[in-house]
Amino acid sequence: MTRTAVFGSGSWGTAFAAILADAGGEVVLHARRAEVAEAINSDHVNAAYLPELTLPETVSATTDPAAAARGAEMIVLAIPAQTVRANLGEWGHHLPTGAPVVSLMKGIELGTGLRMSEVIQQVADVSRDQVVVVSGPNLSREIAAKQPAASVVACSDLGTAEQVAQACASAYFRPYTQTDVVGAEVGGAVKNVIALAVGMAQGLGYGDNTKATIITRGLAETARLGAALGADPATLMGLAGVGDLIATCMSPLSRNHSFGVNLGQGMSVEEVVAITSQTAEGVKSCRSVLDLAATHGVDMPICAGVTAVVENVMGVAELGDELMARPHKHERH
């Protein structure tokens, strides 16, 4: 039985804890709020994020990061992407030496342009072969309902990827191993920004032709950035690329899609944030994705437009006009 510490008791952290437990493991969730930890320990429910999911008896919770990490054979990080550096700076020294560190985060760090695996390596002082990325079409509420899903488990060391895959393989969750960490992370970060654009289009009342166009051209932008960073193009045609992109762009369960819909219906970014209890990573990471693209000379017009809307430089309706007015060209990635 693998003992895993999951840092982050939001929707995806909680759902992934259930996956690990259903795969036969023992899990300790680290929660910031005492009431969340108490409810998980007493009622086996995280009512704040996934009230419909009854957690297995082998899942417990604590607010003490040292207690969560003690004796863990594997660490899972499921915290907002832009908080990784601060959190690891606070409790990263508790991580057990040599244990795989699994990233569920999907974003690019503001200011540095680093992927989450790079931030983990830098701040927690762990080796590249120790960091694992899990990415795919994994909407938390569907996972909580135990609906069949698959994901990519990527690590530069295939043996470590296989170790993590074995720990999370269950009757309803199928992991596929990969060594292309860059591709998995680029796909996971950019799809959130594209999902905002698709949501905006829906909020404006546009139909499936428009949404399919944004998704397809968004995939082209993702592929261009991935190529510039050294990703395997095949990765972005798989679960961590197009699979995750479709789920995030089309589902009302997607935070980024829903955030975009609200923007398209006339709400401001500040108004949507005020009514949203969970992080929409695309809002936080659109600027860092765009800056990373600029550093590598990659053209990403959809991401540029979304960033302009989020930063109140452009209105939502203007974004469509801007994209449609771009010069005609041969379709290529």
C-alpha cells in the first residue's frame, strides 16, 4: 500500500486523493482550513469542494504539512499554480528525500516563465527525474462520480512515471506513461487560456462553428509553443493536449470555460472573481503564457486577445473582430 501526501484539498486534489485510495493506497490530504480537515476526518466528505464524493476510509486530512508528509512514499501537489513557489518555500523542506513529487498544476509562473515542474525543482531542490506531471481530460466532478477517464503520467524517468501510474490506476482512472514533461505541461497551461476564449464566444451567443474554430486554432497555438520549447508534437495530439483541450473548452464543469462565459455575458473580471470560489488558472496564467511565447518568438493571437480582455485592454466583442481581421494565410501549425 503506497502512502501518499496530497497537498491541496480543492476539487482536483480531493478527487485525486480518492483515485489513489481506490487504487489501494493510503492518503493524507493537507488542507489549509481546519474545518475542511475536520469534515474529511469525521464525515469523509469535503463539503466545501466536492460534497457529492464520499471519500474512502483510507483518506485522512491534516492542517499540519509536516504530519502530512511524514512517512509519505509519494507527494502530490494540487495547489494553485501561482502559489507553488510561496507554498514550497513554507513547507517544501518537509518533503521526504527521494520520493516522487507529482504535479497536478496547470500553469506558467508569472515573472519567470517557468513551468510548474521547473518551479518544483528549483524551490524544493528535487531532481528532474523525481518530478512527475499528471495531465489530461480530468474534470473533478466527473472523476468524483467515478466516470471513466484517462490521463498522462509524464516524467523524464520512465520508471518513476510507471511507479506513479501504478499508484493511481483504478477501475475508472487509466494512466498512460510518457517522458515528454514539456508537452504535458504546455498542453495543460495553454488549454486554460483557450477555454476562456471559447467561453467568451459562448457567452456572446456564438455557436459550435465558432467554438470549434477557436479550439482548433488554439491547438495550433499550443503546438507552436510546444515545438519552440522542445515538446514532442505527438504529445499535444494526445490526452494531455487535444483531449484536455476539448474537455476544458466544452464542459460547463470547466472553471475556465465558465469564467469565459460570464465575461462574454458582460461581467467584468473582478465581478466574475467575486462570485467564483475556485481558481480559474487561465486568468492567472494567460499573461505568463503570452510572455513565454514572446520570449521564444511564437505567435499566439488567441492567447494575446484573451490576455488583453483579462487585463481590461480590450472588450470581449472586440476580440472576435480582431481575430477575424487577421491577414489570410495558408493553414499550418
